[in-house]
Amino acid sequence: MATGDLYRLAGVSSWIALVALVLSGIALALFFAGAGEFWGPVNDALIVLTAIALIPAVVAVQRLAGDRGAPWVAGLTVATIAGLILIAVGQTLLIVGRLSLEGSYVTGGIGVIPVLAWIVLVAALSLGGGVMPSTTGWLAVATLVLIVALSVIAVVTRGPVLWVAGVGLLVAIAGWLAGLATSFGASAATA
């Protein structure tokens, strides 16, 4: 695929991932607020869409990185795509009743590990390598910090503090995805 086309696709797919993730958060909140069992599978389907939509972004980051960090960037790219596919397959199997909720925790948990490493890569390439705007890197750092904070809070409480932290994380991820989408759009214009 031509570089400009890849960056345009990655920009659009990052916007799609952002919208799907925000809608997923809303569906999850509705589900846990007691609005009905319907919202659980809606959340799962939106997670599938988010994971699939992130794949072009992962490939585009590798293309932007060029020779920087070779060969580990290529290996991390492959691992991240495999993780996103595992997340999508696990959530799809959950929706159709072929995987238990506990099983989806396993597929999602394993799948998210390389995705988290990829977010670290984006931060490093943005802040240390100048591959993307530093704002994108700082938003990636904020996302990682809030993921850790939310994990710690979830161990301590399930109350309103957890909800606030979850919303904060969703806002950080949305900002980071918007930064990625904008960065890819700018790169497409100059490719």
C-alpha cells in the first residue's frame, strides 16, 4: 500500500477506534448501571470494532518509524496485531456464546499486553524520536499512567472513585487516539 494511502487509512481507522471506544464505554456504563443485559454484547461488539480499527494505526506507526528501532519495532508490530486479533476473536466468541466471560478475560488480558507495549512505543517514538508530535507521546504517557492508576483503584474500591478513574482513562485514550489520527492525517498530506 502506498505510504500516503496507509496514513489516510490509519487516520480514518483511528477516528473509528476512538468513536467505537467511547461508545463501548457508554455501553459498559449502561450495562453496569442496570439498563439491561443488552448492553453487554453491545460493549463487546464495540471492543471488536476498536481492536480491528487499530490495526492500520499499528502498521502506520511502523512505517513512520522507518529504520528507528529496527528490528524490535517490526516484532512489536506483529505482536500488537496478533494481540488485537486475539482480543477481537475472544470478544466475538463471547458474543456468540462460544467463550465464557472468564475466557474472554484471558484472551483480552493476553491480547492487551502487546498493545500496552505498543503504546509505550508510540510514546518513545513521539517523545524521543520525533516521529510523531510530542503531544501524541504525552497523551500516550497519560494513557499508560491512568491504566496503572485505574488498575490500582480497582483493587481498592468498586465505588464512585473507580467510575471517575474509568472516565478519566477513557478521556485520555480518546485524546491519544485523536492525536494519532491527526498525526496520520498530517503525515498523509506530506507523503
